[in-house]
Amino acid sequence: MSAAALLGQEIFKDIRLSGSGRVSCATCHDPDLGHASPFDTPVALGGVNLDLPGLRLPPAIRYLRYNGAFSLAADGSARGGFFWDGRVNSLSEQAGGPLLNDHEMANASVNDVVQKIVTAPYAAKFKEVFGEDIFSNAAVAFDRVRQALARYQQEDIDFASFSSKFDAVNAGRAAFTAQELRGLAWFSRADKGNCAACHPSTRPDNAPAALFTDFSYDSLGVPRNNAIVRNTDAAFFDMGLCGPVRTNLSARTELCGAFKVPSLRNVALRKRFFHNGQFDNLRQAVRFYVTRDTQAQLWFPQDPLGNVDVYNDLPSLLRGNVNVTEAPYNRTRGQTAALNDSEIDDLVAFLGTLTDGFFAP
Ligand code: HEC
Ligand code: HEC
């Protein structure tokens, strides 16, 4: 790693760089869990007293070095960008967010962060890398903090080790079990899981192996999570691309409900799933996909007359944005699901082969 990346590594795990003195980047993006959230709850607590709940699940942050800036094509399809709603364009831009977000690391100001670096054990190294007088301008020093964090995520092998069983199989160093192989078929087949349509299992041009995301956006109709405090306000909806967190696409109501496709590498290590952390186990997340419409009552609230309030995490007028045309969610109530129970088991077994650390890279 470069000297800047090594500094980024120290900054990434430095709990002093928070208003509470107890939270670092690694607190919410745990290196032992594929840099995903270690919390059993859907959202993390942050703030000066560690009592302010966030709005979204802290995502797994591996393999993002292959992601690019946000773009919106003429046909309305979005790609790239960072955060669940793609509102920033690079890892360095992203890194400034949590340090100052009052629900996360909650430092009072740019200057506050820089003063903590001045007294950090790695302060001398910081000057060596970024210049003797780097601390004389807080804005520039803060920018270097963000750069160092980005360099760390771009250079450290752990953030993109491609060391899963899936990779070993592709390199001829291991073999799938019969069940995993069936799972891969269900994952890829357009008439079955069709997962690869958004989570490609083939190598893109810019990476050494498959990323299991194309960094595109889609509206899946994930059920509303009532455990999220902001959702106690019935009029509040987190709608991803169209806001309210992201602010520059609020007029594009056709984008409401769309969130970024996460990589499925290391997905078996995750404790929570989807942008609102609605599900707490992988099998349930997969089952949601295939039974969302065939057995909607399993997932959405039902009134005494049997009416199911489908896609209840979007205002009624925007529920038409939810993707109902692509497999596996191109079915209607009572139809057979795209995958049966044992096929779901196969698929989950396959997803288990995407965990890094199967072999030493
Ligand atoms: C209190 C928990 C918390 C802390 C601390 C935290 N994050 Fe995050 N992180 C989140 C949440 C929540 C999101 C998603 C927010 C959103 O989409 O609006 C996120 C998103 C990200 C993303 C974007 C992922 C993607 O797919 O685009 C990156 C990268 C990231 N964080 C890196 C960091 C770095 C670097 C630090 C330290 C400077 C950090 N995080 C500190 C909770 C946290
Ligand atoms: C049309 C695109 C599309 C298809 C097809 C698709 N996904 Fe996804 N997937 C997404 C998007 C978008 C998200 C994030 C949605 C959100 O959080 O609201 C996601 C999220 C997930 C997550 C949660 C990961 C995390 O870190 O929270 C899992 C697990 C998942 N998908 C598995 C699958 C499986 C298994 C299939 C096939 C049965 C599949 N996906 C098919 C677009 C797709």
C-alpha cells in the first residue's frame, strides 16, 4: 500500500475521530464481516452520545473501487455513485460524510477533525506524507484525510481480494458441490432467479472477476421497516434516488423507490439486508424476491378484509415504480413462485460461496 493508504488504514479504525470518542469507520463497516454492519439492528447508532439512530443499513463497502461516478442515462437508467442513493461521486467525497454527519461520527467541524489528527499517534506520518505545513489549512488537511481513506479502500487487498470459493472454482482450484452448482443455475437463469441480471456473475471489463453488482438502481418494493425511528412518521418515506436524503432528483418521481444494487460478495456474512435492513437472514431475503407478489401477505400488512398493502414503503401514487416486469418478480398472486423451497436452499448455498477468505489471495 502507498503511504497515503497506510495512513487511511489508521484513520479508518481511529475511534478518536468521532464526537463520542467511541466510533470509527470500522465500527459500522466491520472488516471481519466483509466490511458490512456488525449490528443486529437495521440501523446503527451514532452521534455524540451514541444514541441517534441512522436511517439506513450501513452497507458492505468492499469492491467499491470498481464503482464509478453517478450517471443518469437518457432512458432514465441510473448507474454508479456512492451511498444507497448514489448521491456522491467518489470514495473520497463519500469519506467526508460520516465524519461530520451528526447521526454518525458527529465531529463538530472540519477543524475539529483536523485537531484530532494533529494529536493522533500518526500525526508525524501525516505531515511526512502531505507536507510539513499541512495542518496550517484545515480545509486542505481534511481533504487529505478523505483522500487517505479513499486510497486505503482502493489499495488494501482486503477490500477486493477475490478470494472466495467462487473465485477458486473459476481458477480450477476447487469444485462446487452439486447443491452450489444448482444454486448458480437458479441464480443465473432468466426464467428462474434471474439474479445475475442485476448481480452479474460474469467479469466486467474493469475488474479481475465478477462483482455481483452492476452498480445500477432498481425499485424492489422492500417492505417498510417500522423499527426505523424516522418511519414512525407515516408521512415520511425514504425513496432513494428521488430523495429526501438525495436532493437533486426530487422532480424525477419515476425514480422514487430505487436504490443501488449492492454486491453480493460476502452476502452470507451480513446480519441485515436491503437499504432499510428489513430482513435479518439471507434465506428470508431470497424468499422475499420470489414470493413478493405470489404470496404478498407474507411480507406486507393485510387488513381484515384480506387486502394486502403491497409496496408499503412508497406513497400510494408511486407504487407503480416497483419493478414487476423482470423475473423473479414478474408473477401475480397465487401463481407459482420462480423458485421452490429446495431451489431457494440451493441458491442460498451458492451465495455462501461468495465469501472472501476461502483461499489466501
Ligand atoms: C454510524 C455508522 C457509520 C460509520 C461510523 C461510518 N459509516 Fe459508512 N455508511 C453508513 C451508512 C448508514 C451508510 C449508507 C448511508 C446512505 O446510503 O445514505 C454508509 C455508506 C458508506 C459508503 C458507501 C457505500 C456504497 O455502496 O456506496 C462508504 C464507502 C462508507 N460508508 C465508508 C465509510 C468510511 C470511510 C467511514 C469513516 C470515515 C464510515 N463509512 C463511517 C454507516 C456508517
Ligand atoms: C432488477 C434488479 C435485481 C434483480 C433481478 C435481483 N436483485 Fe438483488 N438487489 C437489487 C437491488 C436494487 C437491491 C437493493 C434494494 C434495496 O435495498 O432497496 C438488491 C439487494 C439484494 C440483497 C441485499 C444485499 C444487502 O447487502 O443488503 C440480496 C441478498 C439480493 N439482492 C439477492 C438477490 C437474489 C438472490 C436475486 C435473484 C433471486 C436478486 N437479488 C435479483 C436488484 C436486483
